[in-house]
Amino acid sequence: MNAIKVIEEGYKKEIPPFRIGDTVSVSMKIKEGEKERVQTFTGIVIGRKGSGTRESFMVRKISYGIGVEKIFPIHSPLIENIKVVKQGVVRRAKLYYLRDKKGKAAKVKEKTFLRK
Amino acid sequence: MKGILGKKLGMTQIFMEDGRLVGVTVIEAGPVRVLQKKEKDKDGYETLQMGFDKIRKGKNVTKPMQGHFKKTSSPMFRFLKEIGMEGFNAGDDIRVDIFSRGEKISVTGTSKGKGFQGVMKRHNYKGGPGSHGSMFNRAPGSIGQSSYPSRVWKNKALPGHMGDERITTKNLKIVDIRDEQNLMLVEGAVPGANGGYLIIRSEAPVAVKEN
């Protein structure tokens, strides 16, 4: 069991602290044929799942009027950077209710003072 | 053929260079001590007998076995198996580095015991409806015809003991070799429970008929 923990530990990355409801900007390496470029996906974190190397988080954004959700494995080597753009105030762990809301109602209250 | 003995430690997931997350089995493979070299003239076939998993005290090891270990002045081992491999002599140590990343291997182990099981779990029979007055729930059904053959055919799939048998899984891919820790990471699952002993070979052995 211990050897397995050591292996998993080796794949863990330094992750900036972010919470559910925060708006994050995720830079991800994308391979197009031979070329590699970085794509950013900015949206609200609507959930975090799992623990250890298996942990993943879900980001939702509205793109040209259509809701788009992306699930990222937190420790994936393809993720270059996770930047917290805004901190939100929410009272639940999964923000699935945002899927049924439109326009202003689909917003998360922003934190007015910064979290330590 | 090359081979080594090992122990299944468990499974986990790792990231590949291209970002794929793959499920892997972690195997503690070797180091293994060659205890005896079986020779064609003497034994009629050529293999290497290897020992894996050292016994520290060994008060329950029989005297004849103790003598066998003493011959190569090696420690005592729990798991001894022969592998038809060349290039090593009695007393040598074999480590995981005989294998490399990306290689295909076959792994032999003892599957988890399932006890006495019915025909649905053991042979994938469909079974009958669960309700609506059906009395044919998980039963095997008819097991043969009448006057001919007047008996049940051989190898007829029926309930019985399932699991706890020797299973070889072929064409498993080595994802990583960690030489310093004697670890081997194999893509996918390997037979048996965690802690079970395994025989890892570059190819599955084929029975050869001698004429």
C-alpha cells in the first residue's frame, strides 16, 4: 500500500487554493497535429470531486449563449496554470442549480473582502 | 523468454506524458535469486528455479528446503517457481531491469476465490424472470436430452466452485519500471488479490508436444 502512495504522490502538483463558486481561468495544453498551444477556459467552479491524484473539478461558463462545462483532472500534466480570477460566496458544494438559471440569476455573489 | 516473480501490491491511476489517465497495477517484481539451474542432460529440460519473498526467521522451513537454499548460500524464500529463461546461473540475482517500458508481458496468478457459485455468475447464463409467478429465477434449466444420450454431456456448465484458479493474462503493457524500488507498473488488471504472488513472463508458455 505504501509503495502505491509514493507513486501517487509523485504525480501530485502544486495547486493554487480555490473553492466552489470561484471564477477560475484554466490554461491547458492542447495538441493540434504536431503543434502544441495553450488554451484558456474561464468560468465558475461548480464542483470538486475525488481526492489525491484522482481529484477533478468542473468549470462552467456561458459561451455565445450556450452553457459549456468542462471537467479537469486537477493533477493532469496538461494543465499549465489555474488562476483564480474572482472569489465567490456560495453555500453549497455543487452548483448544479446554475444550469437552470439564466442571465443575472446565473451569477455567483462575489466576495468583497479577500480570503486569506 | 525472460521472466521474474512478483507480488501484486494494488492498483492506482497515473498520468501518461500525453495527459491520459490510465489505470495501472503496481507489482513488486523481484529481486529474485536463481536457486537452481535445471539442465537438459540432468533434468531433461532447461529452466531456472527462482526464489522470491525472503523469509526472515524460517523456523517452519523444512530441513531439505533449508539445505536447498544453503547450496547457493542464499536466504530462504517463500515463493519458488521455474521459468524457462537463459543467461543466468545459480546464485545470481535477477532484477526488474531485465524488462523495459512499453514491453508486452503475460502475468500468471491465482484468481480471487468466489466459493460455490450458481450458473449465472459462473457461466453467464441469463436466468429467468424475477417475478410474475416465474419459478425459474436463477436455475440452470435443462441439462440435456432424453433417450440419446441418456447422460449429461461432459463439460456441461453447471454450478460449482468458482475462482481460486491459475489464470494467465496475456499482452499486458508495461507502463513504467522503477528499478530502485523494484516496482513494475502494468496497464490494466492482473489476476488475484492484492498481496498475491505472480509469475511475470515476456510471453505465455506454450505446451510443446514431443514426438
